[in-house]
Amino acid sequence: MAEEVSNKQIVLKDYVKGYPKESDMVLKTSSIKLKVPEDCHDAVLVKNLYLSCDPYMRNRMSKIEGSYVDSFTPGSPITGYGVARVVDSCHPNFKKGDLIWGITGWEEYSLIKSTEGLFKIQHTDIPLSYYTGILGMPGTTAYCGFYEVCSPKEGETVFISAASGAVGQLVGQFAKLLGCYVVGSAGSKDKVDLLKSKFGFDDAFNYKEEPDLNAALKRYFIKKGWSRLACRERKLRTTSSSRDNERSLGNVLPDGIDIYFENAGGKMLDAVLLNMRNHGRIAACGMISQYNLEETEGARNLFCLITKRIRMEGFLVFDYYHLYPKFSDMVVPLIRQGKISYVEDIAQGLESAPAALIGLFSGRNVGKQAVVVAHE
Amino acid sequence: MAEEVSNKQIVLKDYVKGYPKESDMVLKTSSIKLKVPEDCHDAVLVKNLYLSCDPYMRNRMSKIEGSYVDSFTPGSPITGYGVARVVDSCHPNFKKGDLIWGITGWEEYSLIKSTEGLFKIQHTDIPLSYYTGILGMPGTTAYCGFYEVCSPKEGETVFISAASGAVGQLVGQFAKLLGCYVVGSAGSKDKVDLLKSKFGFDDAFNYKEEPDLNAALKRYFIKKGWSRLACRERKLRTTSSSRDNERSLGNVLPDGIDIYFENAGGKMLDAVLLNMRNHGRIAACGMISQYNLEETEGARNLFCLITKRIRMEGFLVFDYYHLYPKFSDMVVPLIRQGKISYVEDIAQGLESAPAALIGLFSGRNVGKQAVVVAHE
């Protein structure tokens, strides 16, 4: 007979409208046998070590239909990305003792029947928590969003909102490695300092202290003399050669945003549109400012997409997991060599998970928010 | 001595705010010598035959800075696309008697100093007015917007707003030639009839009679049983092969919009976003519903760009004129063989030009709006 143990779980009470609260989730204790039931082919039973708090989870707290993710089930444990140790397995690819990352439950032990979304952890010299972040879903998001969607080139100008978050901090470092000029926005002085000192951003600002986001972006992206150059550039029938000439004329300081990595939405997107360069690209990764609003803010400056020939493209990491091995091969050496940094904000214990998740939406976290459930 | 003749002109009185009126323009009569002045190297002097009324001209009536076009100059004749006969030339590529299309003045005779934007008309068995439309800027716009920006594939579903206009009617016919399912919106019963009978659209509707644009689009693009199929499709980690399977399961009727050719903006864009398929494409060509608003409407459903992985891309025809010969080689035979139709709305005489231009914004025109200034 398999050992039966108690199993603390974080359960969603009911669908959420508006701003989520800690009390929307409740801690329950049930029990679980540490063995995969006989009728569960290909399933694994895991002990959860780290859980990941990610902004997309807000959508799953609402009653949604026909979206790319399911709603959470009220009365059942929340699910999300995590790192776990395999306790028992009926799956040929996973054996007892293996470390995995992927979709698991917000509980101490989980029976995972959908194993297609699990990755075996190969590199254990790297902190395991990193597989909720830089080496997990957020890292893959940053990689495919920047390299596959943004079409970045050396010397281009990059702006990142929510830049100190799980994804943003990596996008900025990828862009610096490529030789871009990189500015980020974040929601506190500490985060702004982190962007400049730890992640090597060229500059950063606290969006909460900027009454005029358009003016803030102009400070970092529009050089003096811009109006003369940019107006000339934006005339009818401008050729790419004349654009190149103007870039070389104006290469001391940038004169607009080539790439915007969109995590914020709302007013920030509208301000960015006014400051994009011709032929710019916007990778839409998230719009966290809008997730808790009953009615979303409208983007009023979309006509800029036309006048500036901007490509705005939404993406989901799920379409890019086939690139995970390529991404991992690139980023693991960079981590080992200290060429890339990752800041985490790790809450202690499953009990702290609801507050950690809610904290994402007020920006309480500094860096990637995760929860440690057990130290092995 | 060159002959001096009187020259009627349409002059912009002052910069326009909000909805433009006929009285914002005034007819003046000046005089002009029918000879290129000696200090104007490479200039041509032309007799204008047709003038083109295009929505983008609204922007030029405002005081704008740093955009892709200049404002018109108050007190001077309006400029725009037209068809003209060369009366005198100092340019090696154009000789007296040549027919050209390109940027000219809203007047009987124009001295054109910027000749880079002029195209010599090669095919004179085709109505000359077509060079303001199907064989001019709007035709090239439709061609590059559809083939270069939309990445269309046979069997895809296409929605076009302002579909009976100078650009939309062509996009729809290109899409039908490729084997797409095509629906258009327009602003009157006559235009809707035209889309279905003349241009071969699969369906069409009058947006002015639809209190709920989302519901209207669902009528044409969402099949019964959609929710089951589309929900399955939109789940996490859908692979392209499973998408293809679902498409083949559901190929009797469409289940969303693959391609939206955006001419309208505002509420229509918001409704379209709700009805796009995963991996859809939006070519942003114009947003005519917004041009006369002091404050634009906001697009509230942009989060769909992310959940459905949509690419929305603005474009300007000026970036694609190098494709004009390729476009012309394709479309001229189609016109001659009667495989493509083009409906024009031609106002008589320069005096009627202001009303014709203003009419675009209330949708008074049926098809491409042009003005005949002289029949040779």
C-alpha cells in the first residue's frame, strides 16, 4: 500500500471579477496517496518544490470561454507552472527522482495526468527556482518574443514596460547583448535602480511618477533636433537609403523606438505609439494594466500604426516551446558565465502563495515572483 | 512667348478641424504660362484631366507636423493624385503629349517640380480615369496591402471594411481570385448589392443598419458548432497540425476571420478583434471613421491580439511603388479580360471637386471618387 499523506492546497473559491483579493483563494488540507492510480496511464505523481506566479493566471480566475486557456475550477486547486520532484511515475519519459518543470497544482503533491507540458530538468547546477523563470515559461517567452517576433537588429532602440518583471528583465538583457539601446519602465525607484545597475539597461524610469508618459518617452528616445530630422524622414516616398543616411546622421542619440516589448497595455501603449519610429515593431506579450479592469482602456493612437508602418504582433509562448532546447543551449552558458542576471522574489511556503499572486497586480514583487513549497 | 491662359484652382482656405466642409475650399482663377520656366530643371507643365479624391487627404487639411505627409498650404491649391497630359517638359523622361499619373494640383494646369512621383501611362486602351483608381494609388494600395501584408492563402476567410471604396472593391476581388471566402461591409444597400453582384463577394452587410457589429460579424464568420471547435482550437499548446485538422473538420463554413483589411477603424476594428481566428492578420490601410473626430475612439479589444496571436500591420503605398510594374502586369490583363471590375463615381468639373472630396466622409460616393477636369 502506498503511503497516504496530508496535502495542503490553494483552492479558488469562485470566479473573480475586477481586482483579485487574497480571500478569493483559500487553503485546504486533503490527503493523497503517493502513487499513480492504476487507471492513470502516462501520469506522474510529484512533490511540488516551487510554484510560479504569472500575470496570465488572472485571466484564468475569471469565467472565460473560447480563450487560449481554461478558467480555473472553483473549489479545486489552482494550477500553474512549477518545479517538482517525481515521486511515482507511469510515464516512460519520467522516472522516480526526476526533476521536472511545467504545469502542476498549487498544492504539496500533485497527480499530473497531462504530461505533454512537462520538461525534464537537465541542468541541476543552476538554482531550481530558475525553472519557474529564466529557464521556464517566462524565459522562453522573452526569448521567442524578442528574437522571433521583434526582428531585432544591432543598434536599434528598445523600450520594455514592466521591465523588471520575470520576462522584461531578460528581454532587456538579450537586447543589450545584441547591442541595442534599451530603456525600461517599472513601478518603483528600487526597480528602476535594478534595471540600470543589475541588468545594464541604458536608462529606466518609474512610470508611476510620470504624469505624462509621452513626455517621459520623448526624454529617452527623442534627441534634440528630432523634429527637423524626423519630419524629413517621414515625408512621402522616403527611400530606405535616405532612412539609413538619417540614422547615421543621428546615431549619437536615438530618435524614436524601433522595438516595443509590450507588457503593460493601456496608457503606456498609447504613449509608445506616439514615439515609435517608422517601420517599428511591437511584440504584444501582456497588458497587465488592463487585467483587473471591468472595462478596458481604449488605445486611441492606433492610426500611428499606419503612418509609421508599424507591425504589432501578439504571441503566446505555447507556440514556441519547440524552440526550448535552442533557447536553453543559449541561455544556460550565459547564466554560468555570469553574463546574464536574474532577480527573483521568492515567497516562503504554500500559505504565502495567494498574497504572492495578488501582489503581481500591484507590482509588490521585485523580479520574478515564485513560491517555495518545499526544499526537497 | 508662351501662351498665358486662365487657370481655375481649388484653394484650401485654412486648416480644418473636425468635419470638413465644402466652404473650407474656394475656387480661384489665376493665370499660368503654358511653358516650364527656365529655372525649373526637370519640371513638367501639365493639363489636368482627372483628379482623385482620397481619404488620406483629410489629414493634409489639418495642421500636422512630423507625419508622413505635409499639410496642404492654406491659400494654395490642394494637391493630390491625378491624370494629366504633358504640355511642356524639361524632364528627359517626359515629353510633350505624354500622359502621366501622380501627384498634381487641383487646378486646370499645373507646374510639377517634383517629378519623382509621376508615372508615365503606358496603356491607353484602358479608361484614363482608372489611373486615379485601379491602376493608380488605390490599386497599388490594394495589391501591396493584400499580397504583401496579409500573407493570404487559398481558402482563408477575409473581411473588408469600406469594401466598395477605391481600395476595398479590389482587395475583395483579389481575395476571390485566390479562392478566399470574402465578406465586406459598406454604408448603403446599393453598395452592399454592388459588392455581391458586381464584385463577387460571398456576402456583405450595411454597417449602418447593424446595432451590434460583433453580432453581424458572427453571422457571416462563425458557423454553428463553432464554440466546440474553436474552444478546442484555442487551448494551450495547440499545434499547427491540430489546427489544420480542425480547419478540415470545419471547412463547410468559416469559423472566424483570417484576414481583416482595415479601412474603417473605431468600433468596426473592436468588433473584428472579437471575431478573428488564431494567427489572423490585420492589414491597417486606413481608419476613415476616425479622421474627423477631435478625439478618436479607443480600441478596447487589443488583448485579442495576444490571445489569438494576431499580427496587425500598418502600411503605406509609398513603400511599395517599386512593385507597380509587377502589379500593372498582373492587373491590366485582368481588366482587359473582364475578370476584374472597377466602379467609379466621377464628378463633373473642377467646381465639383470640393463636394466630391467632402462626400467621401459621409460615404456619398459609390466606388472610386474622381473628378473630371477636362476631356483632353
